[in-house]
Amino acid sequence: MKKTGLILSLLSVAMFGAAAQEIRITATAPLTEIYGEACESDELLPMNEIGVDFGYALYETQISVISDDALLEIEHVRDYAAVYLDGVFQGTLTDNSKTLTLKAEPGRHTLQLYVENIGRITYGPEILDNSKGLFGEARLGGETIAGWTITPLEVRDTDPETLEFEALGPCNTPCFRRGQFDRAAHEGAVYLDVSGWGMGEVWINGHYLGSFWDEEKQQSILIPAEILAEKGNRIVVFDLKNNDPGATMRLSDKPVFK
């Protein structure tokens, strides 16, 4: 029985060893390292008006909350926004879901909306309106929100190897996170399992691997064999809404689906 158990254990490792290989995150770098030139505006401006054709931008302002369940409304959300209040994640907005109830004590607060432009419209009735980002009216409890600082986030243009990382600590708002792993001793394809994360981008050994989104069916990205080393592979992750310092990724020998 002991011999049979050992054989089954070895077979399990051979078949699923990569799936069980966890990548721990050990360091962080702030988004301030890749801030573009900020723009001040009384009203929301689409991304194309601040020189962002694709990618991310931060919309930030000060708000006064009167009740502990104030309703935030954004007229146009193109295409996805992660909402933070005083560095605490509140939820997300899309063009199909443009309202969110903020949970905060009455008083003055910092509102931050991290926005991604997923892509340009290429068909349909809105093809002539290719504005992206946040634009139109912004209201809180029915009152207009003004006084925005809009900052391009040069996430996709960054070289993750040049970022200045520090030991992992609280990362309440979106940031870069870095980990390290050795390649599992097995043959065949290697996938990065991103399940449990939100929406963002990932690099391995300085090579851009791709983007991920927790609403997509596929929750893994194929890692090209040529970018992997046997030891000391570096992974850098940017995520809009997963700020858990204990979050990990995994390697898998098969694609991962929801």
C-alpha cells in the first residue's frame, strides 16, 4: 500500500506539478512612477483630449459626502472604471452600469477613478463617437462634481525592469507588484493562472505577457517558452482592483477557464 501511494503521489506531481506551483508576490512599486502630465479641468474630459488613445488614466477630485450612502453617477464610462474613496476600493463602473453607491462617513473625501480604455469602437451606431474614458456629467447625490485632476497612466509603455520596488506592504490603490519563481521541471506548455485577480496587465522577465480580466471566461495566459529561465523568473503585475497583499498567481500546464 505504501508503494502504491508513493506511485500515485509521483504521478500526481508529474501531471499537476505546474498547476500547484504558486508564485508569491514580494515587492511593490507605486503608480506615481509612470504618471503622465496631469490636466486640471472643472469637468470630465475624454482620454483623447489628454493625449491617451489606449490604456489607463486616473480621474481624481475632492467630494463632500452628506449621507453615508451617496450615489455616484457618471454619464459616460468608456470602458471600465475602478472606484476608490480615500484609498478604499468601492466597486466598478461600466457604460452599462454607470452608478455606484459610495460607503463613507459624511465629510470631505478623495475620490479616485482608475479608468481603462479597452479598445476603439469599430462598428455599430456609436462608430462616429470614439471618445474614451469618462466624460459628460458627473454627480454625487444629484449634485454636479467639479474640479478634476486627470492623469495619464503610462502602464503599457513602461519598462517594468526600471521600476523601483520596495518590500511588499499595504497597496490600497492600484500599483505594480513583483514576484519571482523557478520554472517547474516538466515538459510542455506553461500557462499563467490569473484567476482571483481583477483587471490588469502582466510581464515576465521584462516581456509583456498580456492583459487579464476576471469577467472573461479564460483565466490564463500562455507563457512563451523562450522568455522563461530555469531559475529566478521575474513577474510584474498591475491590477485595477485586487489590492490583497496576500494575492498570488500560479503556473498551470493547462489553460484555466471559469
